Amino acid sequence: MPVVNAAVEQWLMDQVSRGSKMESIVATMTQAGFGQDDALALARGAAAAHAAKNLRANGVNGVEATHGAYQYDPAPVATGNVIHAYDRDVQVLMRCERPQVVVFGDLLSADECAELIERARPRLKRSTTVNPQNGKEDIILDRTSEGMHFGLCEDAFIERVDRRIAGLMNWPVENGEGLQILHYNTAAEYRPHFDYFPPQQTGSASHTARSGQRVATLVVYLNDVPAGGETYFPTAGISVAGKQGGAAYFRYMNAQRQLDPLSLHGGAPVLAGEKWIMTKWMREHAYV
């Protein structure tokens, strides 16, 4: 493998800051002699460093966000290898303590995954993120998916899914934001970010004033991706490859209302095929 020197590191940061797509960066590096896996790991590391730099520029870093070292207390998710979630037994495949990540299998059936995709397809729009200054929804280069939201318990089918997820996360169903469906075509990605609303960003106030802070996320995989598309935590060295019907849970606010900097995560570029996921965000209080 070629040497990763200061010039290579600077080139990577330049590419990421310019908004170059991950697959373009990887392709250029493989042409220069890097292995595919090494190139992807280096590109992801540069993306994570760029995200952290932007957060610091907006007055947010791990120490400031948590008001001290984050204290890991017990997560609300039940113990055991199988959890009964409302109307379905769900398998626990993996647990991680720092950050608090739990991977599940068989949360949804194949038919339920297909129905969610088909219901969402005609309502898809380009995905947005929260503007750190004013709290509005912006389209940015770091997020290249398209998505839509269902209303909380908007019909009998969605209510069943909402209640199953609330049972699995062991959090009140009324505290959940509406289910979000996201679609990623080949090469689409979501670069490293936090799901909570950074307290030091002025734009966060309008969101936390309504229903409190986000406390945990569940990412549900609606299809099998041929290559790429993992949910990864770059500062923790964790990567979850999705399987249809499975899910990844991660918690980032403890009982002291500290926020976990290790919850920085991203959606890796889809290298082949497409990716469909469903996201559930839980709040401190009833979502309004």
C-alpha cells in the first residue's frame, strides 16, 4: 500500500471539504495503488475528522456537549437474547457498552419491509438536516439520500410498527417522532453526524423546546444491500452491515442528560444496489 503521508492526508481532507463523493475518492485512491478496504477506511476517517472540525467550529465538541465525561448508565432496552416487543419476539444479535449499541434481528417481516417501501416510494423527497444557526431544514452535500415521514400511528399498520419499536426501545410510543423512510441509490451516503440536537447550536432550541432532546435512535434495515451502506461509528470503530428486517439501536443521552460523543455515526456509501432503511428517533417528552 502507498505511504499515507501528510500530502495524502491533506488531499483527503480537501476532497471531503469540497463535497466529493466517497466512491470518487475511493476510486482515485485505488487507481493510485491503495487497496479497496484501505481506501474506504481512510476516506471514512477523513469524513469523520471533517465532521468533527465542523462541530468544533460551531462550538460543539464531546466535552462541551456532555458537560464532563459521559457516564454510561443502564440503557432502557431489556436484557436477554430475545425481547418481546409488543406483538413480536425480536432477536438480540450484538450488544456494545461504549457507545451503547444493540443490533437486532427479525424486527420486521419481509412482507412488512416491502409494504413500508411501497408506501414510501411515491412520497420521497431529497433528505434534509437541521441548520445549526436557525433550526430550519436544509439540503446539504453530506446527506445524499431521499426520504419521507409517516405520521405517528397514522393508520393501523403504522401504529403496529410504532408500538413494536416503542416496546423494543422500552420508551413511550408517544415520545417517538414519526417513522422516517430513507432511500439511498448507489454511491449515496450520510457522512458522520450526531442525531441529538447540539445544545450549543442556536438552531437546536426550536426543536428541544417542543419535545425535549432526542435520546436514542433505531435504524431498521428494509432490504439487503449487495455492498456498502453500513451504519458505522468512526470514533468507536464499529460498523453494522444491515440485513432485511434487522435493526441497530443506539442511545446517546443518559439519565443526567449528558450527550455521548461516541455516538457520532454515518451511513457508508452504497457500493452496489440500493439501500432502504427506516429511522425512529425517541424524545425526552411526548412528541408534538
